[in-house]
Amino acid sequence: MGALAWCLVGVVWFFLTRGFHPDITTGACATAALIGTYAFASYVDQLVMRRGLSGAAYAVGLVSLVLTAGGIALLGARLVYIRGGYTPGPWLYHFGIDTVGAAVHIVGAAWAVALWKRFI
């Protein structure tokens, strides 16, 4: 069920951001790189960190996870652009966007899992 939900998130983001990419292939690959990274980070949060860490250790781990996911997402999207022959925009700006995206998707996934456990 989780994989289907992440696929739907990817499709929504692809259609919402298609005007920001130079072509459809680059947009699809960049979106897949970002959503794949966010999904992996969310699974790490749910399956490893929430079960093995608590208190301050969890907070430090979560910040580290968000920053790492932002960096990996940035790298993936930039590699897609470079491979496609395009020059990506300023890296610090995109690192900020991707890191905020990682935080929002990790928190959103945790919220969705909590709702799922409560009502289903």
C-alpha cells in the first residue's frame, strides 16, 4: 500500500511541476529521483529510527536524515539535469527546496501512517 501511495505522490508532483522542467523526460526522472529519496527516508524513519531511537537521539537522527535526504535528492535531480545536457540552477537554492521537501514528506508520511494505524 505504501508503494502505491508514493507512486501517487510522484504522479501528483510530476503534473504540478511539469512546467519547471525543460522537457517531460527530465521532469519525470527528476521527480522520480526526489520522490524515491523521500520515500526511502520516510521508510528509514518509520522502520528504523522510530523503533530504535528515543528522545534527543531521535531528534538528532531525524535532522540528520532530513539533511541527508535533501542532499541525496539534490544530487539525484542535478545528475538528471546534467545527463540531459541542461545546466541546473544554483545548488544552495535547490538544496533548500529539496531539504524542505524531505522534511515535509517525512512528516507527511508519519502522519499518514498514524492515521492508517488509527482508522484501519
